[in-house]
Amino acid sequence: MKPFKQMTILGVGLIGASLAQSCRQRQLVKTIVGFGRNAANLKKAQAMNVIDSGSTDLKTAVTGSDLIVLCTPVGVLADRVREMLPFLQPGCIITDAGSVKGPLVEEIDALMPDSIDYVGAHPIAGGEQSGLEAASVDLLTGAKCIITPTANTRAEALQRVTEFWTGVGMQTLTMDSHEHDTIFGALSHLPHVVAYALMNTVAGVKTDNHGEILSMSGGGLKDITRIASSDPVMWRDICLKNKRPVVTLINQFQETLTNIKTLIEQDQGDALQETFANANVHRGKLVETNT
């Protein structure tokens, strides 16, 4: 692909810094600028050669860039676009790394002037750790990236953004933004809600002799609640922005949990075993798919 002249990354954290490192290694952009509220983090990113320069001033950060990548929490994405639009040069392309697409894609798409293009994206990468220190040049390599164009998306911009995400080593897949939110509400958002709820439930259990039981836990609880270590601010925003699918999925999960509860209450051992066996089969398919 033809390299971009200057890329500005809004949010030099896990995804933003990993993307910058990959772009530098693969020579996809000539200059990398970082934007964020934490000047010390930007200075550290520059010292680590993750970015060429950084600024806490949005106008300074985006001026002269022909590619903008939004890696900030989804709760502020649209506001950041509104703020930067007056300073963007004609022909600039905006993409993002947000975990929610439907409402954000519609809102940002409606803001675009004729001279600027926006193509939504969601790189499926990362983990429970966050921040610049957790970044890795290989984080995105081999992972999937969902591209969510709209009826207003120009073919040239879609091709350019697809080539960009493919260029950092990702497997791109085009999808309707609302379909994306249903799918990843189930695959990612609901599991995070469940992990947070499970951790809080277990942490609240007390007995007459033990007011805090977590120290007695084996590896199973740690494994199943790993993602409860994820950034609370990021996941607050994701849940609120993807409210309808997340609430629907929570209702489905509660129904499934209630069914299991009923089987236990009624001593229906065979049906309970079958339920668990079905989960084993689904888990096996998940592992096979991700191996």
C-alpha cells in the first residue's frame, strides 16, 4: 500500500501504541503523532520511539495528517471528531478502534464533510492489561479487524482503510455496524459483564470464620475472571454505547442461568449433565476456532 504521510493516533495506550509500533516496523506511515491528555505518557511514548511527536493540543496533533486513528474510549469518540474537523486537511481519512460500532458509526458518519472520509473499524486484539507499557509490535498480527462501511462510504476510502489494517498484519472482514454490535456484544461485551459480576459476587461471600475468602481460591476463579482486570472506564463506555444488545444478552444469560438453577433445585441430574456437556462441545469449537 502507499504509505500515509502523517498519522495521528488519539490515545497512545495498548491499541494505539501497538498500532504505531507496527506501522513503524512495516513503514506504513512516514510520521506518527500522538494525542492524549497525559503529557508524561506522550513524552514516554516519544522516548520509546513509539511516536515521533506528541501533543495534548488536538489542533496541533491533527494538523497536516492524512490519517487519523481514534483509539480513545468509545464514550468520547464522536466528541473528538467534532473537535478536530475544523483542523483537518481535505482528503484526510479517519478510522477508529472502537469496540462499539452501530451508534458511533452513524453519528460520526453524519458529521463528515465532503472533503473528509470516515471508515469505522474494530481491531479484535488486546487483553486485560492496558496502557502504553502493555503495547506490543505483534499485538495486531494475525488478529481479525472488522470494517464497518456505510452507504455513504466512498470506495476509495474503504479500500485505503482496508489496506491499512491489512498492512499491520490483520485479517479484515466487512460487516454491518449493527450486526457487529450484536455479535461482539455476545463474544466480548457480555463476557466482560459476567466476569465483573462474578468477581463482585464471589468477593462478597463471607462465612462466620472468614470475612474474606479470595485467598483460598485455586486457579479456576482466576482464569474465568481474568478479564475483570480490564479498564473499568473503557468497559463502562462500551456497555452504555452498546446498551440495547448488551441488555438483551444479559437477559438471555439470566434465562440460561435460571434454567440451570431450576435443574439443580429439582435434582435433574441427567438434564444438568447434558447442559454442561453441551457447553463442553461449544467450548471445544471455540478453542478449535482460535487455535
